[in-house]
Amino acid sequence: MNVGQKVLFELKKEISEIDYDRYFKKLVYDTKNSRSNLVYFTAPNMIVAKWVKTKYAEKIVHLFELHNEVRPEIEITIGKVHKHIPLTKMPSEKSPSKSTHLNPSLTFESFIVGDSNQFAYTTAKSVAEKPGKQYNPLFIYGGVGLGKTHLLQAIGNYHIDLGKIVIYTTLEQFMNSFTSHLRSQTMDRFRDKFRECDLLLIDDIQFLSRKEQTQEEFFHTFNELYNNNKQIVMTADRAPNKIAGLVDRLRTRFEWGLMADVQPPGLETKIAIIQKKCELDGISLNAEIINFIATHMGDNIREIEGAIIKLNAMSSMLNQEITLDFAQNAIKDQLKEKKENVTIDDIVKIVSKELNIKPSDLKSKKRTKNIVNARRTAIYLAKNLTPNSMPQIAVYFGMKDHSAISHAMKKIHEIIDNDENFKVLLEELSNKINNNS
């Protein structure tokens, strides 16, 4: 696999399957003409080329820089006519790019704070201001696309501006570097790099699971940095005690400092994120369209931002104003898939039967534990299996407004994170609902 294929493979893991199949799958890496500082791709048409340029130019450059340690210029050739669409400008020789592997746009100022991420944001900011002191290590965990990497890189960018030595890497890149230096018998260089920094920022630490040799090396790297009061920050999709195949001495070290979880955002936070994204990118969306995106897309912030960029790109290419109808049609493939024939009534009927609760109790104000849990379960399934918005679900269950639904969803996610049996129950209920609809 050549470096271009590796970059596309890594990108595939970070974007939606629909976007990858529609655009990136059609790109062909030109191995003959590409060099470390100049990379060529071929696209089948202008739409694919412009879409890639608009949405992922900086990300592609970043991934090539990780592999080659050189920031390249990237061009796309259209079909066989050799029309070049430059994605980036070459960095000026007078001001060379500092190879930090950080995205400079991921700062604390560009991060939208809400109830779901307030604690993680506050602790990350505290660590940035006082590294190696109170919260070391800092362990941030939560689902995909909720802002963990943004906070991690915000810490790094804060310290780059202060002239500190910052290493940001994914766990996969750490392992690849470790393996490469081990084979070439240059482990001294590997250790110098990772142990002589001011801050070590590791993304996706859960992939350390069952990697015994890498765990051993990371254990000693961790100890060296910790003993020298150097800050360590890690992210994962789950808490340390939920990462299977992690040796106890590492797990306990991960828990030494502070653990902060990032929950799925509520409706208000999603709306604020969309508004901020529009402001930063100069995109004009009215309140109706913003509410539509926030209500009908899932909780993955990365996908929401991608939908906004797609709307803007299509509007520009087709020279059309972004209306609600235009938005609904443009991003219909990215909307969270929900079966139109599933109703909340269907869900209440099956949940009440399976959990031995009267259907009327689910819509009542009763607060006994079994009824509250059954009601939250029904709300969770209604949010995930029907096209109803949170305000609509709130009306159905007789709740004050969408914030009550958001609170119920947060509680359910907390249970899911800590109770495998409950996750199984949700899957069984989902199957029964889908099969009976």
C-alpha cells in the first residue's frame, strides 16, 4: 500500500461511509508524479475535485505530513484533460511550517461549550494553563465525534503559542513509530522524541488494548514524563476500567489524575455549534435550516460540520440559495437513518409489554424507579428509531420541552456506558420494534 492509499484509508475511518464512497473512492493517487512535497490525485470530474478541496484539503495535507514529515502541495487532475485544482499553497520558505501535527483551527476559542462537555472543557483549559500540576494525566473519554480531539489539540495549540515542545499523535501512529524504530534498532531516537517533550497528547488510547509490547514501552514513557512533571493528556472512547486487555499498572496510572467524559450534545449545544461553524466559514443559514440540521442529524459533531460544508459547496457549485427544501434534499443521505413506519405508539406498546409497565404510565408523571427507567428507554428508542424531533417526543410524553428529552437521553447514555445487560436489552427491544413495524 503506497502513501496515498494509506492516507485515503486513514481518512475513511474519520468520515462517513457515504462521503467516502461518493467522493474519495473515486480519487486515484498518482504514484509516478507525486513527491513528498507535491502530491497528485486524479478525480473523475470537477464536482468531486471541488468537493474534496472544499471539505478536506487541510486534512489530506495533514495526513501526508504525518507520514512524510513534509507539508505538501496537493493538486487534483480532472480525468484525462490534466486540469489542475490546487488544494493548498506551498508554505513560504521564509516561514516554514512547524511540524506539530496539530490543526491550528482547533482552539479553546472555537470550541462550543454546553452542558454535555462543560466539565471536560473546564479541565482541559485548566491543564493548558497549569500543565504537569493538578491534573496529570488528564483522560478525556466519550463517543465518536463529540469533541475529544478538539480539546486535545486545543491544549496543544495553547502551548505551541508559548514555544513549548508538544507531541500530538494517535495511538496507531505511536505504535507504527515504535515498530519502525524497533526494526531499525533506533529505539534511542524514538525515546528521545517521546520522552523529551513538554506535553504528550495521545488520541484513541483504547487501541493500546492487548498490545503487550507497546504497553510496556508506553508504561516507561508515561513514567518518565510523569516523574519530570510533564503533562500527559489522553483520549479514548471509554473509561480506563472499560478498556479490555489493558494491564493494571497502566490502567491505574491513567486514573491517577482526572477523568472527564464528553456526553452527546443537547439540542441547544448543537444549534450553537452550527451557528459557530457558519460564522467561522462565512456560511449563511437561517434559523429554520439550523434547527432542521440540529434536530434531524445525530450527535456526531464532525458529521454535522460536514453537512454544513456540503450545503455550502453544493449551493456554490449549483449557484442556488440555501433554502429548507434545498438543505433537506442536499443532506438527505447524511440524516440519521430512521424507519418512517416506526411510530412512538409502536415503541410504547412493545416497551410497556416487555418491561411490564402500563402504556399510560409511560406518559404519566409517575416517578417510581421502574417507570422512570421504562420511560427513558422509550424516549431513547423514539429518538433513535423514529423521525420525530426532540420537541415532538417531549409533547408525546407530556414533558415540558426538548431539554427534558435531552436530560433523559444523557441518563440513558450513562447507563449504556456502565451496563452491558442494558445495552443488550436495548438491542432486543429495537429488533422487536423494527420487526413489528
